[in-house]
Amino acid sequence: MDWAVFATIAVPAGTAGLLMAIPSRHRDVVRYVALMSGSSLFILSLIIFGKYQFDDGGYAFELQLDWLGNVAFLGEKGITYHLAVDGIAAPLVLLTGIVIFAGVFMSWNIEYRNKDFFILLFLMVGGVYGVFESVDLFFLFFFYELAVLPMYLLIAVWGSSTDFGTFVRTKEYGAMKLVLYLVAGSVLIFIAIFATFVEAGQGSFDLPVLGSVTYGENFQKTFFPFFMLGFGVLAGLWPFHTWSPDGHVAAPTAVSMLHAGVLMKLGAFGILRVGMSLFPEGAAFWAPVLMTLGVTGALYGAISAMAQRDLKYMVGYSSVSHMGYVLMGLATMNEIGINGAVLQMFAHGVMTALMFAMVGAIYDQAHARDMTIFGGLSRNMPRHASYWAVAGLSSLGLPGLAGFVAEFHIFVGTFQADYIWAGALGILAAAITATYILRMLAFAFFGPFNERWASLKEMRIGEQFGGAVLIFFIAFMGMWPMPFVDRIAATVSRLPGIT
């Protein structure tokens, strides 16, 4: 089955190459090629998730090819193209397949240079799969950069600017701010990777090889923050989160879905896969700091989301809040908390992708995102309103939906780790989430109908289908979380330093 893991990277790379050969005037051909590729990735992701045997929680679907060795400072192995999936990566691979599949439907109406748009989109997706599946730090970092850098053009060319009346927040501003923050974080990651390589003295970037070395306590305490902050920037770690709402708002719909739904998970995944796995003592030392920043982000994001009138900014700040929960779960350093963190990555990924899809669907018709100027939209757009309701109720932690399963694990893990204050503040953030979600539904979709929007119609069939796919997995995880919990727990139990 190693072919399936290899194919998740080869398919988007091949799609980008194929699209380059298609003349730009054939827009429909471009769309159907993108749809075929998105469908293939969705199926491959389902196969990888379903076939992963979680008995021992180790790596599966391994593919290892020698790439560069016996050169100067490299040992016999050197750099290897080493791909594999464990119980933490499997649900995130599935998440990526779900979101890109739905994202293609949400991008169907793009007319301006749609070939270039899909080329960059699939290059980004290939990078995302590469991060989740790479077991060699050199290629993990390579794919991490590949996932981040296309964002600049995707936002600056196909994004939208926001007029606040007194000033305009341009799409170019959002794109540049995002890239500068993430590249700054990458510098810290790059330094930590090479420091680890030198300290290990194995002449290899392979994670199992690096993980077999016992690092000094002072070394771990010194360099774990490089991974925590470097990856944390992409995970929306407060106070380095400010790129996130501006980047999400400026991005086109599918890019917002992938960015908030999947790319932010690369940061949290990197902290867990690299920082906590290699430096357990450093992680334990810095865990109180990570917990404090996670709780602050959860509260700050929720309060900021409550203050927004723009639907997309509300969802953007909501993402900061929910990623704060992920960081709280990681900081517990216990099995149930980290299980919750990975569950939250998946749950937040599908529900925030659905929210951004719904914002895009209404903006395409109304060319407005201010929730206070709408009213009673459920009369003309009942399915749209119901999709919003499902995403919102999952976000506020309604039992039976994905968000509840994840947050329950995180809060139990937080109290179990004796962070009573953090658990209490996290629950307060959840209560604030309920406030702004219910307020948004009341403003935009219920109450007296605003005749100004009488011309608005139900979503396109493609948008309805893409949204339905996301809703299926929100409900599936909420009703039957064990396929996710079993895979994640089997791998988390093997991590060093986890109680």
C-alpha cells in the first residue's frame, strides 16, 4: 500500500504538470481535470485512513528511497525520501482529501486564469500531503515550504480586499503579511532542524534515526521553543496569529477552506511530530508556556470573533480560538489531551472549511459579508442556513457533532494535567463561541426577512454537494468517533514523555 501514500503527492504534482499543458482557453477542461484529481485524492485518503492498522500505532505504508548520501557532512543514509503514515497522520491525510474535494466544487465558478489557480492550489495540496507523510526532516521542511509559498499568489491574485470605510485592507497586504510571518517561523524551524542534525551526529535527517538519540536536557530546553514557535506561527499561536484573520479574509473561498481547514494543522502537527517526539523533556519544561499561550489564543479568538460583523472575519478569529484548543491539548502532555488535540485538528478542519464555503456561497451572490445587513435568509436559502447551523453547532460543541468529541477530550486532559485554571478558561471560551455563533445565525438567517435580499437564491448544486460531504464527516465523527480515537490513541501512547 506504499503506492497510495506516494500517489497522494504524485497526483497533485502530476495534475499541476498536466494543467500547464492545457491551453488556458479550455476552462471547462481545466475544471474537470481538477475535479478528477480532487476525487482521486479523496479516494486515496479514504483508503489510507481505512486501511491503516492501528494495532501497534507504528508507521504503515512505508516508502523509503535513498536520495543523497555520502556527501561531505552526510552519512551513508543521508537524506532519504521516506514516506509513511501513523495514527496521528492518518486522520489528517483524510482531512486533506475531504477539503480539497469540496474545495474544487467551491472553485467551479472561477473564470479569471482558472488554470493558474488550480496549478497553484494542487501544488499547495501536494505540499500538505508531503508534510503529513514525510518521515525525513529534510523533505518535511521542503514540503512545508511548498505548502506555504503558493499562498501569496493565490491570495494576491484571486483574493479580495476589504473596505472598512476609513481604510481598505487590501488582498496584497493580507498575502504579504501571511508570507512574512510564516517565513519568519520557517527560519526558526530550519535552525532547530540543523541543530538537531548536528547534535544527533548520525548523519541523517530521518526521524526514527533522530528519535533513537537521547538529547541532553539543556539542549532540549533550548531548541524545543524553536520548534514550538516556528511551527506555532502557522498554528495560530498567540500573539503570532495576526496574519491569520487577514490572510483568511483576503483569500478566495477554496484557499480559505484549505488554509484554515488544513494548513494551520501543519503547525500543530509539526510541534507534535517533531518537537514533542524528539524533545520530550524540553516539551515538558515549556508545556506551561504553551498552555498559557493556547488558552490566551482560545479566549482572545473567541472574544474577537464576537466583536466582528464581517462573516469571514468572524470565522477567521474563530479559527484562532479553536487552534488555541489544539495547543492546549498538546500542552497537557497526557494521552487524552493529545488525542483531543488531534481530534480537534480534524473537527475544526471540516467545520471551518464548511463555514468558509458558506461565506463564499453567499458572497458570490450578495457581494457583502456584513451579517447585520442580512435577515431571514433562511426563507430563500434554507439549505444554506441549515449548513451554517450544522457548522456553527459543531463549533460551539453540540453533542453529536465533531466539535464536542474533540473539546471533551481536551478539557478532560487539561483537568487531568492539573491545569484547572486553563480548563475553566477554555470552557469560558466555548461559552463565548456559543454566543457569537447563535448571534450570527439570528442576525443573518432568522428573524424578519430583509426584502433587499429577495433576489438571493439557493446555493449551486456543486456547492451543496461539497458542503454535504463536509457535513457528513462532521456528523460521522460526532456520532462514531472510535475510528478516529483508535488510530490516534495507538500512536500517541508510543510517544516519549506522554503520561
